[in-house]
Amino acid sequence: MAALHRLLDQRRSPDVRFGLLLAIGAATLLAAGWMFGKIAEDVVTRDLLTVADEWLAAWLHRHATPAFTRAMLVATELAGSTVVTAVSLATAIVLVARRRSHWLLALVLVVPGGALLNELLKIVFQRARPTFDHPLLTVPGYSFPSGHTMLATLLYGFLAVLLFRPIRRWRWRALAAGGAALIIPLVALSRMYLGAHYLSDTLAAIAAGVFWLALCLTAVATLRRRRR
């Protein structure tokens, strides 16, 4: 029992908490970076994953229905520019009012910075979007990685992390994490169903979003600790 109490006391220590944060951040960066690199390699070399891309895109398009299309058009707007801007601004206002400058900095780096990163990645890979004779949605620009899916990962992932720490009840913590875990794949599915992206585009977007989110949060936490 004495050893258990000492362990719990150590976990309350700022040094131990910061060390755990760095370890989690590093592990997340490595895993997400590896996943994105593997998907990107398969896309560039047109490996087996791109065969699955084509098959799934064609299957979803063949089985489209008007009712489900309307639902997917609503779902995709969860990561549209209007919703992302509105939610980001509302979050920024709350953070300013509560004087959470470090979280505000993280928000600016995560969402606008992540959107810029996505555009740079699209330019680097220049992958064409899926094409159909009768498309459900016509979207200009490149396909890899999916911008909507990456923004959903960044914004709702950030909100889940922001809400996770101050909430004491594990039930509400699970709800915050579960909300992000539900919205992100829902947006990814909507982009594939509507014919705007391939499966690999959305998977790479999630990996890139997790990587950028972990990098920004770890960097801001390190900066905050150095200032202290």
C-alpha cells in the first residue's frame, strides 16, 4: 500500500505528468507518421491499397440512395469551412475569456496550421479525385489527403483533448473522446460516399491529423513548461 501511495503521489508531480505527456506525444507521432508514410507509399507506387480504393469508390457510387446522400451531405458539413470556422472562433472566444493563452496558441497551430499543411500535402502528391459519369458531388482540387477528414481530426480531436483534462468523471471523459471518435469516421465516410475521396485519402488524412495534433500539443506544452 505504501508503494501504491508513493506511485500516486509521483503521478501528481508536474515533472512526472510532463514526462508522461512527452512519452505519449512521441509514441503518437511515431505511430501516426509511420501510418501516413505507409499509405503515401502505397498511393505513389499504386500498390494493393489503390485497388481497394477503386473498388470501394465504385461500390459506394453504385449503391447510393437519395436519402443516404442527403444524410451524407449533412455529415460532410461537420468539417466544412463554415462549421469549422464557427466552432474554432467560438472555442477561441471561450479560451480568451478564461485566459487560456496556451490553449489558444495550440488552437491556432492545430486548425489553421493543419489546414495549410493539408494544402501543401495535396500539392506535393497531386492525386486526382475519383471520377464518375454521374457524380454526386463535384469538388475541384487534388484528393490526397482528404481536407475535410483531416480538419475533422484536428478540430474535434483538439476539443476532445481540451475537454478531457478538466472533466473529472470518466463517464463524461468517455463521452468527449467518443464524440470525436464518432464524428471523424463519419466525415471520412461522407467524403468517400459522395465521391470526393478514396479510402486511402481519408486514412492518410486521419494519420496526418493525429500527427499534427500531437506535434502541436506537445510543442505548446513544452513551451509552457519552459516559460514556467
